Amino acid sequence: MSVADEQHPGTAPGAEGPQPPATEPEEYEPDPRFSYANERTFLAWMRTALGLITAGLAITQLLPPFDMPGGRRLIGLPLIAMGTIIAVVSLRNWMANERAMRRGLPLPRSPLPRITAVVVTIVAVIGVILVIVEGKGS
Amino acid sequence: MSDDDASGPYGPPDGRFPYGPSADGFLEEAPTPGLAGERTDLAWNRSGLALLACGIAVAKGLKFPIEEPAHVVIGVTILVLGVFTWFMGQWEARKRRRNGHDREVASFSDLAPVAYGTAAVGAAAFVLALFFPG
């Protein structure tokens, strides 16, 4: 590809006329600081996943059972499942971010923060309800 | 992953660099990573330590009501994953220091074992928590 075919952020696509059908988009090394930040974000998600898995294991294995059968698993299993999903999806997010930076495209939006917030909120609400119900029963 | 081992010249071909503070979003000079590489090394260290702590907690703390010591197997697996993650962090730090510059970044094959290993631990934890609540 010639220099005139390059697409950078800030230049309108197709401004220089019709583009030839590109088999592979032009890529260049992004600012290494952004690649490192992307890598740290991935690692932070991995620690989040591990924390959720560990918390779910501790809830199901170490907590005294609730009166309600399956009460511990009700709040523990969603956390473990969320941690497992985060481990896989955050790797895909890292890859998508890296690719977008290499191609000068806007960073893709990820549903992962929202899903994590919703799941943790629901589990917390269920936990509060369980604790209140158990407190009344005893 | 051809995306991750692109080894072309640093920056776009017109000699400038993206996402800079200038009006059109480009830098005239190559940005220096500064302490970003060191922060990334520390993030790798934290991740490895978190896995080691989790592995010890699972191996020593959790008591599954099953005869075979499944929690020890899972705990030791997490410990191995933690040691692997720590060494992978050292590998990335070594790449960063190599050639006298700070521009080496992680590749997909570096991160995938950590991600899939954690996912496997999560899947095993899910099965154990579902069928063998303590």
C-alpha cells in the first residue's frame, strides 16, 4: 500500500477517493504506553476473575449452611461462573483493543463491566435477603 | 496471531505517532513509555501472587466432603498457574528491557495460558461447588 492509502484517526475514510479492496488493514505499532495499559487492564480483569472464583468457593465451602437448602450455592455459583466468563472474555477484549490500536480505530466497547456490576449487585441483594431471612428465623 | 507479531517500523509511515496532544491527535516524536513498563511488571507480580495466595487457600483451607483430596489437586494446580504467571511476568519484563528500549509488548500466546488457566480453575470450582458443597 502506498502512503496515500493510509488511514489515520482524524482523516475521513475514503477522502482521497475510492479505496482498493484491502485484504488486510494497514497496521502500525501503537504507543507502547497504551499497549502496556491494555496488558495491565487484562491482568486486573484476571485478578477480578480470581477474586470472584475464590469468593464463590469460600461461600459454598466455608460458610455455615443457610436454613434455605442451596442458599450458599445460590450466591456462590454465580460468582464462580462470572469469574470463569471474565477470564475468557477479558482475553478477547485485550485482543480486540490491541487490534483497534494497531489499526488506529476507536477502542471497541465491552459489555463486561456492566455484566459484572449487574451480577455482583444481584448476588449482593440475594445475600442481604438471605441474611435478613435467616436472622428472623433464629 | 499475525496481529501481535507485526514487526514493522514503529509508528505510522508518515513518521508521526497516534493519540498525541496535538490538534489532529498525532505526536511529532516517539512517546517514551516512562514507568508504564514498570507498572506492568508490578501488575504481573500482583497477578502471580494472587494466584499463589488463592492456591494455598484452596489447598489448605477448603474442605470438600469427598474422599479423594480434590481440593489439594485444585490448589496445587492454582499454585502451578501462579508460578507460571509469575515467570511469565519476568519474561515480559525481560522482553521490555531487551534491546535497550521499552517497546516490547505481550503477545496473545503469552496471555492466553493465564486466561485459559484461570477459566479452567473457575470451571473446576463451579463443578465442585455445585456437586460437593462443604
